[in-house]
Amino acid sequence: MNAPPAIPRLIYLLALTIFALTTAEFMVAGMMPTLAADLGVSIGQIGYLISWYALGMALGGPPLTLLLLALRLAEKSALLWLLSLYLVGAVVAALAANYPVMAAGRVLMGVASSASIGLCLTLGANLVTPDRRGRAASLILSGLMLAPVFGVPGTVLIEQQAGWRASFWAVALLAACCTLLVGLCVPRSPARAAGQLRGELDTLVSARLWAAYLTSGLIIGATFAGFSYFSPILIQVTGFAPTTIPWLLMGYGLANVLGNLLVGRLADRHTLRVQGVGLAVLALGFALFVGCADSAAPSLLALALIGLTGVALNPAMVARVMAAATPGPLVNTLHTSVITAGLAVGAWAGGAAIDAGQGLRAPLWVGLGMALLGLLSLLPLGLRRDAAIAARPCAE
């Protein structure tokens, strides 16, 4: 009798689901000028649409997960309800005739998205043996890596050919297909036990877990303080033609994938070192971009450095959280929420700096500052490790 595959095919369906959710989150970054003109707002306010989505993830995901745990719904049933709620938000955004309606749709999508990602990770962990959960989580989250490579540039190409509403409908259709496939293909799981909610809450009382959350939020916040405004910076400061933006974003996304592959190989054994080196390279990329944004070659190099780190550090972030606590639905959802809270702060701060008259390079300064704060967040861990090494008895 053949043994079951180490990584079931359903893992890739969960990755496709996260790909759809993540593409929807970031797609406005590639079509800011068009959205600003059509909705009658500034580019900074369009940047806030990323923040609104992230705010829904950060504030809405954990309470919704707690509600689902209290109702003791099985993971599959809960995910189907969440994806249905997400589709409602997607339709509202696609039909939006003004900025407030668009923002409301984005918030609703974000609320459903955060809890959906947490449940995708939990379902993936249940589909494999414990020794393969890290690999399964990395594969599921590859949907997040691939969204900048194919999803965001793809939505920009659709927007340039058929308008921004067509891009929003395309993402909604992909999410609807994923919802249908989850309903048909994912095996039915038993309802949750009565004491699971209490166990999930007890897991959160961990300083190591919250330290890991903090670094994750700063890494993603730094990245999206810049990424959210790459399109107008590359067009208006560096001088690239608007038609090149999808391809530049695709190159950035490929750097994400390459960085993710490298980090994935090292994250389990060298988690903190990978985060430290990655944050240093991320800060270097932002410093280069700030100083040379008006020159094409240095700007492209900076874009590559930010792409190779930033979001690509995700396997190290996941490995650190998994080492700090048992990754149940609430731990996973809260990690997603903390990350997106950092994203929301980064994107908001970049837009606020632009609206305050600091120019289009201002988001790059914000990204640099958050990357340096991320490095500082690792300092206590490094000091404790050095103290532990110094306290060891010397070998005779």
C-alpha cells in the first residue's frame, strides 16, 4: 500500500487562497494614480486603502477568531463562512462609487482575510505530521510571496486594459473559486472541543511570543511603508514610464521569491541571525533608495535588496513564532494581525508624510526608520544570548 504524500495537494489549494487574499490587499499599490483620479482623492489617501485593509485584519481578525472558537465550529466550516464574508467585502469594493464605500469594503475584506489566513495555517498543520508543519506553513504562505510576482502586476495589467473595477472583479472571482474548491476538497474536520478556547488563550501568555510578534510587525511595516508608494516614486521621481511598473513590480516579487527560498532553508536553524541580517539588508536598501531615487540603476538595486528581505523574511518570522508557542488558530491569526498592524502603520505613515508635504521620498525614510527599530528589537535577545554564553563554565 502506498504511503500518503508528505505534503498533500490540499496545501497548494490553501496557498492559492492566501494568494487571492494577499493580491487583494496589495493591488491598489500598482494603480494609485488611476484610483486617485477616479475616486477624487490624493495618492496618500489611496495608500490608506492598504491601511484600511490591514486595519481590518489587525483589529477584526482576533475577535472574529475568538467568536468562531466560542461557537466551536470546525475549521473547514469556519473557513467557508469567513471566505463568504470576504466575498461580500470584495463585491462592495468592486462596486464602490466613492472613497468611503471603497474603504468600508476594504475593511470588511481585511477582517475576514486575517482569520482566513490563520485558519489556512491551522488546516495545513492538521494535514501533515508534526515534523512537517514548518514546511507546510512555508508552502501555504508562498501564496503571500507570489502575490507581488503575479497577482499585483496582473491586476495592474488588467487595470491598464479594462479599468480598475475589472481588476477588483478578477480577484473576487479567484477568491470565489477558492471558496468553492475548499468546500469540495478539504475534508470535514470534527467540531472543536469545549476547552480549546481556554487553551488558546493560555498560550498567549508568553513574552517570547510577543517579542516575536513585535519584530514581525516592524519587518512588514518597514517593507510596506515603501512598497505602498513604489509606483508613484518610480514614475515621478525615478522617471520610469507607467507601462514599466507591472514589470518592475514583477521583478520585485521575484526577488521576494528568491529571498523566501533562501530564508526558508536557514530559518529553522538560524532564526534570529536570519532576521538580524535581513533587517540590516532591508535598512541598506531603503538608505540607498532614499539617496538615489532619481537614478535608475541604484533605485533598481535598492528595489532588489528590499525584495530579497522584507516580506521574504516570513519563514523566519513563522519559525520564531512556532518555537515560542503552539500555533493554534488564535496564535496564527494574532500573528497575522500584528503583522498587518505594522503594515497599516507603515503605509499610513508613508501617506501621512507625503500629505504633510515631505515629498515622495518620505515613505522611504519611514521604511528605513522601521527597519532600524526592527534591528533594535533583536538587541535584548542578542544580549541575553551573549550573557548565557559567558555564564557557561569553560572547558578544561
